Amino acid sequence: MASDFAIIIPARFASQRFPGKPLAALRGAGGQVRSLIQRSWDAAQAIAGSARTWVATDDERIAEAVQSFGGQVVLTPETCRNGTERCAAALDVLGDIAPIIVNLQGDAPLTPDFVVRDLVSALEADADAVMTTPAVRCSETLYHHLVADQKQGRVGGTTIVFNSARTALYFSKRVIPHISETVVDAHRHVHLHLGAYAYRPDALRAYAATPPSSIEQLEGLEQLRFLETGQRIRVVPFDPIEWDCIELNNPEDIPAIEEVLRQRGMR
């Protein structure tokens, strides 16, 4: 298992669905309140250590919040369209910090440490892949959370389909594949895409130099730029995790995330 990797947490203030999201307060077990960006930092630090983790942002409010709890910040341009471009911009500032860069998105504080480590191992083992990313088979409760978001017209988590070679076929903010209501145990056929990626630095730089793709712009999913340009994304599948890895996409997600924090005893 490789250990030579660094984590970059891209964070922006001007989210369309949830402005100021990185500074949203999340109450953990015992009532302790920490911002989303601090909980994301804590998750990354448990994996790579504080010396190998940076928050990449273009907003001074986020930078000040990170510095207040002792985190490392790298300032990136406002022109970054998404987290992958922001990670590439961070490398322009930081230089060659590691042979593998992990993008741990700042709205996924419940991502387990073993997921990131497995992404790094899978990328090292697969020379044909430009990046690796996780797919978690839905639990019944997580599946119903995604379906409820869709029925309410909210953009919830991202789902993914992939082939037997574990190559990504498509990502969507809709629940895919479509499953008839008559199918028993429908949740077993749906995989949640967690907000984490492992890339080689050259792939990041090439991505930033490529114009956004049409599907990427329609779905609002940055990873689709790799697929539309014919590049291989290696999927790392996981069985349902002990807890539901709900991402903070909308203010309505806060109670569900806080319930997971409470159940796991995370202060």
C-alpha cells in the first residue's frame, strides 16, 4: 500500500444550491459544533496527516476559518469551474507535493479513511486509469434518501454505473440505473458515488487544459469531462458502509448528517 499521496480539499463559498456551505455548522455527538470545512479537514487529517493536507479556496472567509483551526490553505483563482480544476490550480502553487493527489471534496465529511487508501492503491495498480473514484452499493436507507431527494426536486447525491472491468460508464445526479418499483431490493442495484478522487498530477494538469465537455455542463459533474474525452476512470466498489455517507448538498441534508455524527460518536 502506497503512502506517498497528498489530499487537497477544494472549497468555494459561492455554491448555487447552498451559498456559504463550507462554513455551515454541523453539531456532533455531545453537542459540539464544527463547520463543514473543519469536519472535512479532520477527516483528511486522519488519513494523510496535517502536513499532507491543504484546503484550496478562492474565498478569504473560508481561508480564515481554516487557519483558525490550524489548517493549511492554498489560494486558487475564482475562475476555477469545479473542484478538479481547483486541485490543478493548487498544484500550480504548491508544485510537486506527491505522485498521487487525492481530491476529498469539502461536502463529504463522512467519507471513511479506508476508501481513500483503497483509491490510492487502485490507482497505483492500474497504469491505464487516469483516476480512481469510489462507488458504494446503497443501503436501503441511503437509497430511499436519494429517491426522496429526486421526488422532491432536490439535487442530492451522485450515482454511478460501471462495467465488469470496473470502468465507469456514467455518473448522474439522478438515481441510475432506473429501477421499476416492482423490483425487490432495488437499493442493491444502485451505487452512490462518494466525493473523492485520486489522480496523477499530469492527469490533473491535462484536465485543466481541456475545455468543459457538453455532458459535464449539462449534469454539472466534473468527472464527466474525463469520460467524454475517452479517458478511463477506474471505479473502486464498496459494499454498503456501516453508516450512510450522506453528502451535504442542500440545507435539508444537515439533520441526516448530524444523526450519523451522533450515531458514530463523532464530536
